[in-house]
Amino acid sequence: MDIIADVVGTPVAVPVQTEHESAAMLSRHLPDVWVRQIIADWRHADGAAPAISDEYTRITGKPSRTFRQWVEDHVDLFA
């Protein structure tokens, strides 16, 4: 969120939900077994650094953009 806020020049607020609130929202649309798995996946991913792939470069032969570059190229989406 810091990168988006920096590029657009305004703070970005991210609402935080408890697991119970998230489960209640998801359960309106999904079976309970899926809701439990999604919540478990989110819990496992919280704070984890994602793996960075070189697939884009390998496939296209061009270097990938950074997230900052992508936000700068699409700043109108955040207006």
C-alpha cells in the first residue's frame, strides 16, 4: 500500500477484518468447506513474502516491470 500511496500522493486505507468477519462474508457465497480452506490459506500467507518468478522474462525476452512501474502506468485506476 505504501507504493500506491506514494505514487498517487494520498494515504491509502486498508480495512482490516477479523477471520470471523471474513468467514461470514465468504459464507454468503461459498460452501463452508471452501470458506475454511480460504481462511486457512490467508492465515498461512499472512506476512509471507511471495516467490518471484522470471517466467515473464523467460517467455517474452523482456524484463518485467516493478510494482511501482505498474502503478505509475495505471495511476488513473486509483483516482
